[in-house]
Amino acid sequence: MARIAIIGCGVVGAAIAYELSCQTTHSVIVLEQNQPAQGATGAALGIAMGVISHKVKGRNWRLREASLRRYATLLPELTALTGQPVPHNPQGILSLCFDEALLPRWRSLQEIRQRQGWQLEIWSPDQVAEACPHLRLEKIQAGIYSPQDLQISPAAFTQILMDAAQRQGVELYSGSAVTGFQQQENRLLSVQTADQEYPADWVIITAGLGSELLTRQLNQQLPLLPVLGQGIRISTTHSLGRETFQPVINGDDVHLVPLENRQYAIAATVEFPPEKERSPKPQRESLEALWQTAIDYCPILAEAKILSTWYGLRPRPQGQAAPVIQRLPGYRNGLLATGHYRNGVLLAPATALKICEMLQELLKIDDDSS
């Protein structure tokens, strides 16, 4: 029985822990320096833009499609196991098209998705008005509606994943910051924290921005850019539009996300840091631009009450595509699952499945060579 240590308990680490608990009988521990669902996961809104994405082939689309298919089985599976329904919005994503010149591209995507077996609808402005009467129609050329995409509460999802994983034997150690590793030549032997050493036959690093420091301790380079994102939480006196139809709405890459109790989130900015800045601070003008864009396509928001604002840092890989799902260079028994940038919640299920597949292949190779 192999001992597997996962470093980091955001949504990706939790998904890996859960899938491993389902697929193997190995010993699995998760080390998290804070509490689960902090970092990028804690600041995310969990908008899973798969079908509505313009990614149509290659690794990026394969991961998105694999995640969407896994979500369809994963959410009821977790509820049955834990008794806790995963808070999510299954009413799809509506993307507003303001530029008529973009419609051919959307029609092409619609045809591709139909061939791939996915549903994508192109609505006229009148159809948008019927479905979402709270939107300003003057500039809207069409609405692109993706009923099979969804939005998930990242923190709750992460907690339920870990609850399910722990029920199946995974051990979670919160408040356990990794301080180093024991190794012998090209093999990792253990993971060290300030007060304990955890022997490990396999190590999976899924610590978001913290992955850069961990790999540096192992004399490997994994440059990750901290890209800041801000959002606004508001409340309204009544539901926006029709109470029976509350999808995520996207206009000019600004999302309007229904929450609970007539609350909504508006997100997110994309703020690249100054050169060599590792802890960028939110810029007020960026938040104001976000707010104004949302009001431009949904004027009734101007009457809403702002409850809070927040921000978080996303790990964007430098010199390679996001996410980083691969073996740890220089080590026989290390894996990387990090750098998901803006798509951690969307790609968590597919990442977990991929890591399980890689690990099974590597374990077989180890067995055959021993």
C-alpha cells in the first residue's frame, strides 16, 4: 500500500483526495498550511464555463469536457455519501453579445458543440428580454445560452469533497505548513512540517501560488504569476428578473452571479501585478470599472446595496499553459497539479481524474521494475 501525500487543500487538492479515496486503497494524507478552501479557492465564484468557452480542441477542451461529464455524476455522488447537497446553480450561463461582428464566431461554436454532443443556444434580443427582463437591451445583439454549464460554491464544494474523502480514509492535517522534504537522489522520502515528518511514497503538490516556493525547495523552477481578481457582493430588494430563471450572466467578461437570499456577486477583475511584485494590492479604479460595466448591462444594479468587496490571487503559470498537470521534474515520485489560473473549480474534477490515471500508471511501472 503506497503512502500518498497531497500538499494543498484548495478545490483541486480536495478533488484529488476524493478521487484517490474512491479509486485506490492507498494511504492518503492532505497537508494544508491554513484551512481548506483558502487562497484562490476562497476568492473564486466557481463559474464553470465549459461549453460556452471558445476552446474546442486540444488539452484545454478535453479537460473542460471531462470535468463537465464528471460533475454530472460527482454532485449526486457526494450528496449520497455525505448527506450534504453541494450548493450550485444548474441554470446555465448566459453570455451577452454586444458586437454583431462576433456572431459568426458564436454560430461556428454552436455547430461545433452540436457535433460534440453539447447544447448551445443563440437567442435574439427579444428572447433575451423575455428570459431576463432586467437587462438593458439597447446594445445587445444576441444572447448565448449554455444550459449545461454551471456555477458551484467553491468553499462548500471543497469542504464536502474533503468530508467525503475523510469518510473513505483520507487524513487531513490543517495548519500544517510544509517546511521541507527528505529525499534520496531522485526520490522523495518524506514531507516535513514544523512539528512532524510524514513518510511518503508519492507527493502531489497542489498548493496554488505556494507551489512555486515548494518546487524551489526541490531545486526546480515553477514560475507562477499572482493575478489579482476583485469582486463585489450586493443585495437587492427582490430577485433580478424572473425568480424561476436565475442563470449566471456574463457581459464584457463581467459576471453577475445569483447567490442566496436575493444576493448577487459581481466579478471579477483581472489585474496583472507590477514586475516582480508577489503580493499585489487591489486597485480601486479596477473595482469601479467592474461595477460600472455590470450596471451598463443591468441598470437596476445601481439601486442595490453593496454588502462587501473581496479580492484574491490566481496562480498563472509563466512559460507554459495553465494548468500544470505533470510529473515533478527531477523526481521519480513527485506530481504537480497546480497553476489553474481562472479555472480551478471548472477543472478540478478533470485534474483529479488525470492525476489518478498518472499515478496508477507510475505505480504499475514501479511494481514492474521492483
